Amino acid sequence: MKALALIVVLSMVTFFSPAIAQEPRGDALAHWTAVLNAFVDDRGEIDFRGLAKTPADLKAFVDYIAKVSPDSDPALFPTLESRLAYHINAYNALAMYNVIDSGVPRSLSGLRKLGFFVFKRFSIGGRTMSLYAYENEVIRPLGDERVHFALNCMAVGCPRLPRIPFTANALNEQLDREARRFFSEPRNLQRVPEGKTVRVSEILKFYTEDFLRRNSGLIAYVNRYVSDKIPEDYKMEFIDYDWTVNDQHRDRS
């Protein structure tokens, strides 16, 4: 993902700016809650076909994001938790909208990755930026590496998308829960005792510096969230990231 920044061509940038609707924060979050309840299943997969037919709630929340953010209205987001919760929900909603706006592609791999994460721009509190810039220039600098278990680009390799929004009051518990759930899934963590190896999601490779900010190593970090501890002398390998769009109706053959 870091390599994307090296090949951004500003002249190719497209800009998405939804019609701005001003709503109280609670009303706006209710729209996002309705989307998650209606179009996300218990496996975290999204019904993009259904959402594309009835996108009103998602559009309403994206409209709110376009106008209101911790930068544009800091008084609405007085704590780090309130800012992080806003940004996680906003990133996930914008990524979901981006899939719809891109015609629900089968995959985000290859050149499509550039269009999706770099060239397409959104308005966030009146500031225009790509999803790549949003994650790396706004969200990651807030300093909580657990966001990588909550941010969802709508690909199969992403963490599971919860069916409820992230909120300031419950954020610490929610992020811990998502970290534990992430490492409980075999698609993200696989032990190979005979080879003294542990295989983990490539997310830990993408953002190694974040996970090592307060930890001696990646295995030490993983061990914070698993009951069956991984021996520190295990070799670590990475599971290839799956860029297939996480569509409930995708071809699984």
C-alpha cells in the first residue's frame, strides 16, 4: 500500500462531492446504523446489490461526512475516542460507497486499486482527500494501531465489518473485541507447529511500524489478543491479502 503514494498522478484525480445535508450527529449515525443492520450479515459480508438499489441511508451518511468532521467541527468531537470513532465509521462508509460508485467490481486488485484508493477523492468535513490519504495522513497519526482491525476497505482480506457503528463511549472495548476476533479467525492467524511457524494476515506486514510502536515484536503483539500464546521463537510468515470485494453474492468457485 505504501507504494501507492509514489505513483499518484494528480492530473488523473477524480473528485466525488455529494450533495451536502446538514443533520445532527445522532441522526447521521442512525443512517449508518440502518445500513449496517440491513446490508451486512453476521459474517461481515455486504449485500452490495441490495444496497445499490436502496442507497438512501448510505448517501445520507456520506453527505454528513462531507460537511462535518473533527477538523471542521472540533467541539462535536472533544475526545480522542470520539474522533477515532468518527473516522472509522467515515472510512468504512466511504469505502462502501466507493464500491457502489465503482459499479461493484469483483476485485480491487491491480490498477483498480489505484483508482479506488488514490485517484478517487471524497469530501470529509470540507476537505478533499483519497481513502489512502485519509488512512495514512489522518487516521494512523492518531496513534491507535487497533484501527487496523476496524477499518474496512470492503475486500475479503479486511477485518470483519461489525453490524453496529463504532462509538466514543464503547470504542476501547470495541477495538479490543475486533482485535481478538481478528486473530481468532484462521484466515488471519495460522499456526504451523511442525515448522515452528505462525502465518498472519498481511495487514501486519502493511503496518508493521504501527504494531511495533509499543511492542517488542509482531508475535508479542499478537499474543496480547490470543489465549494460546505463540512461542517467541516461531518464524512469522504472511498470508496473502485477498482483494476480492466482500460481496455476499460473489462467485466462490
